[in-house]
Amino acid sequence: MATIGIPKGMFFFEYSSIWEEFFKILGFEVILSQDTNRKIMDDGIKCCSNETCLPVKVFHGHVMSLKDKVDYVFIPRYQSTGKNEYTCPKLCGLPDMIAVNLGDQIKILEIKINMNSCRDETKESLVKLAQTLKIDSEKVLKAFNATWERHTQLMAKKNKANVKKEVNNKNVIILLGHPYMIYDNFISMRLIEKLERKNIEVFTPWDIDYETKRRNAHPYQGKTFWDIGFELLGSAFTCAKDERVKGIVYLTPFACGLDAFIMEFIELDIKSKNQGLPILKLTVDEHTGEAGFDTRLEAFIDMIG
Ligand code: SF4
């Protein structure tokens, strides 16, 4: 049986378990890349143009680290994960970017996730994957449906469990950013750990239930928009009304077009409603020094008291 590599970047932070489980059900050996480190980042940077955002560069490094260990590298094409919700063009085109930059060094396996209108595209991509791996397509469809269903149920349960977090009189900060930014310890420079060491309770968008975020993402409800936009705007506006929350930290990679808009919308809304919630923007790229990053964070923590 072939060996499948899964890079620990981008989609991995929200969907890792389903893909690992999916390939294991089909009988394949799965190898995950290591956690992000300096070498992975440096290798990724060498493959990409300067204008590429940091997480995509890092993702290239993860793929590079797998290239000699596996038969195929799995790179899903997330286009849409819900009705009227689309991903960033770089996520939609991630398998193409990797094929252009590294295609002669690896074999890519892809599944297209389009939950807005074209579920048939997902099915077609699963049939194609079955042909590539020379296995029965019915078996692949069944494994996909089972793992996706389990993932959906797990997320629903997690959301319900987290909607009202106990904070034990601690100050709370809402940490905004893409999951592949805030949950990657190397890229985020262990930001969550640093805040928690200062006795701060950290909320992230994934601590707030889906319906609340969509309801509060005014005025974008019902419109076609980025899924991460709903997540971040909805979380910021939910937390702005929560008196436990003393500030917003927004972690963003240099060159993220989506964040440039979303951050602006959040700042304008909070200022216009005079909610007075302090906001710290932390922009990181491959040259960001940890000392300067920590100094800004500590000044912010002192300010919110
Ligand atoms: S949303 Fe931003 S960080 Fe994520 S892939 Fe797109 S440009 Fe890069």
C-alpha cells in the first residue's frame, strides 16, 4: 500500500483528524510532517515568491519535508465549507501552487471540498482519487462520508461545550487570526502560552459557537463572504458585548489580503459603537524578531491591567 503524507500547515489545524482517519480507513500508512520549525519555514520561503503570505510559504516547507518519505502528499482543495462561504483564493488554489512550485518533486493527491453548491465536485474528486490509488471508488465515498459526518458531529459538540467558558475572574482576551496562525506554535511564537502565563484567559473564534458568530457578523449575514471573515467578525462583535473581554489581539501574517479588510471592518465597527475595546495588531513574517513581538504584547497586557 502507498504511503500518504499530510503537511501540518493550513487546513491541518481544523481538519487534521478527518484526513488522517480517512486514509487509515482505506488502509494506507499516513505520515504527518513535523511541527513547524525554522528549517521548514526556510525551505518553504525558498520555493515561493516574496509576495506569498507566510502560512503558504510555511506549507511549502512542510510539503518539502515529506517529499522523500511518502508516495503521495495530500493537499485538499478547500473552496467552500458552508453555504455562501468561500475560502481565500490561495486556499482554493493550494494544490495548483504546490504543483507549480514543487510538482516535479512530489505526487499530489487532492480532494475538492465545495459545500456551497457543487457537492458533485467533491464526489468527482473522490472518484479520481480512487482511480489514482487504484482502489474501489465506492469504498472511498463511504470512508469520506463517514469521516466528514464524524467531524461535523464533533465540531457541533465542541461548539456547544465551549460557548460559555468559565474564566475564574481572570482577564480575557479574544485572540483573532487564522487557525494556521494562532495554533501553530512556531508562527505564533507561542502566543497563547505567553498570554496564559500572564494569567490571561484566551478565547479564540473556535471557542464561540457557529450560530452566534454568524448571527453577530452584522452586516454580512446571508451574503456571500469569506468563511474566515464570518469567523473573525462574528467573534470580535460577540466579544465586544462580553464584559469579561478586556481586549482583542489580532495575529496576522504579512501579505494577507483578507486580514487587511477584516481588521479594518472590526476596528471601524468597534470605534463607531464606542465600545472602547483596545485592539493590538501583531503582524508577523519570516523576519519578525521575538523580542519586539514580546515587548508589544507585554505593553498591551499592562495597558488592559
Ligand atoms: S487568508 Fe491570508 S493567510 Fe490565509 S492563505 Fe489567504 S492570504 Fe494567506
